[in-house]
Amino acid sequence: MRKPILAGNWKMNKTVAEAAALVTAMREGLVAIPGVEKVLCPPFMAIPEVARLVAGTEIRVGAQDMYWEPSGAYTGEVSPVMVKEFCDYVIIGHSERREHFGETDATVNRKIKAAFAHGLTPIVCVGESLALRREGRTETWVSDQVKAALEGLSAEQVASLVIAYEPIWAIGTGLAATAEEAERVCGQVVRATVAELYGAAVAEAVRIQYGGSVKASNIAELMRQPNIDGALVGGASLSAEEFVAIVRYSAEAKGLA
Ligand code: 13P
């Protein structure tokens, strides 16, 4: 069985002191929940402090992005070697990076390969805009994004990574996809595309998260879906109480707690 994975993407929120307070407030609550992987993705500045505060626990740390080169004259960038000092995971290709910072399917693919080259597990984000959804292009768009992201990866690599399906219209809007809709895309589009490319065993192994307005009040129904293995949580991961509840309800929905 795939181990559920709940990740908090803090985006550009929290100073180091605020991050420390947030981790300290949620740490015990998270550790007490069995059977589920928990990942915190603070902004770069706070990563060392968050990593220090969760050291010795099962809580893992992730970065929200990184560059693909290991070092060099790339002003402002952070390398996989630097991320690996503190992190096990790295979010790649979030829609906000695609929209505001010029990320493309090609850069996403390079970053995923760099993550594997440095022992990091990528959380690869895909998802359609409202316009694409209205045009009925969700399936082809998401499938094409998955194909482009995974190009050139080995079956073993794909089996080990995480794909986050985050419909852009659901991010930060309070309008989460329904559990049925999220399940349909995660199963019939994302997992089916992995199966088409890499076969049934790899598709069975890859973990697929849903992201977009996940809250304590809607997570259980999402997590009861067979093809939803976790969530990438934005705003609600900035509250210790809310994020701990999301993780606990996820474990319960999968029959683990
Ligand atoms: P919200 O949970 O704030 O909608 O954000 C989702 C997201 O983009 C996580 O990466």
C-alpha cells in the first residue's frame, strides 16, 4: 500500500522566528499521528531552523523550488546540493512558479532530474487553469504536463516520486475540487498517464496528492478516494491546529489511525 503523504507548502510566508513558532506548535501533534508521512516546506530562509527543530522526528523537510545546477554564477538561485543539506523533498513546477517565474515543462523536467541526481524526492505539480477547464481541456492538459515532466526518467525514479494534482482554479480560492472530481483526475488522468508510460506496477507505486483549498473540513472525503494518496496544503498549513487536524483526518480516512 502507498504511504500517504501530507505536505505543507508555506509559500512566501513566515520569518525564521515565526517558522520556529509554527513548527514548535505542530511538532508533537504531527509526530503522534501514525502511518502518514508529514513534510514541511518553509521558505528557504527558514529551512535550516525548521530542519533543526524536527531533527530526530519523522517529520521531513522540503524546499519549494530549486535550480538544477549544483553551484556556480547563478545569482539568487539555490542549488540541489544546498537543498539536500536539510531536505528530503523538493516541490517542482508549482503553478505559481510557472505563472510568475517563467517555469516551463522543460525547466520542470531539468529540475526533476537534478533532484534525483542529488538524492531528493521531487513533488511534481501539475494542474489546469479555469480557462482550460471551461474549454474541457483538463484531461489532455494534465496528461501532457505529466508526460513532459517525466520525460527521460527511469521507471524506478517515477515509482518513487510524488505528483501533486493542483487545479489552479482551486488554489487559494476556497473552492476545492470535489472529491469525485479530484479522484477522477488523479486516477483516470495522472495515474493512467503514468501507467501508459511506465506500466501498471509503476502507476500503482507512484503517490498522487491533491492540492487546492484543502482544509480540515474537506480532507477526509478527499482522502477516502482510492487514487488520492495525500495532499499539498497551502494556506491551511500555516495554522498548527488546522494542519495537524488535516494530517489526523487523513490517517483516519485511510484506516491508519
Ligand atoms: P491552498 O491550500 O492555499 O489553496 O494552496 C494550495 C497549493 O498551492 C499548495 O501548493
